[in-house]
Amino acid sequence: MVRAIEAVVDEQGNVRLLESVKLLGTRRAFVMILDDPADAGVHESSLLSEPALAQDWNRPEEDAAWSHLQRER
């Protein structure tokens, strides 16, 4: 099974996984170094999911359901 796990790599090249992993034995892994720092504020996964969520959110039914929270003009 292939599984993606977020990690942080420090200046010395030490890799720290951001979640625990239990394996039955030694496994190979790929490490992809991203340009932006880990604490940039916006997680890439939230940006990737935005178009899919927008299809559901940007509907007249959603506007009507949440209209009571909008300010009157």
C-alpha cells in the first residue's frame, strides 16, 4: 500500500514525521522537498480541495440556507 505522510525536514536533513506510523518491517520511502516552509499558514491540501468544495458551496440552495447570517444592506 502506498501512503503519503506529511513531514518536516530540518537544516541538517533530519526528517520528522507529523503523524505516527506503524510498519511491520523496513520500508522504502520517497521524500519530496517543498519550496515553501511548513509553517506558511495555508496547508496545500486545503488549496487542492477548494475547487471540489466550491462546486457544492456555490449553489443557490447554499446561499439561501446561510442567508440569515448575512448583513442587511
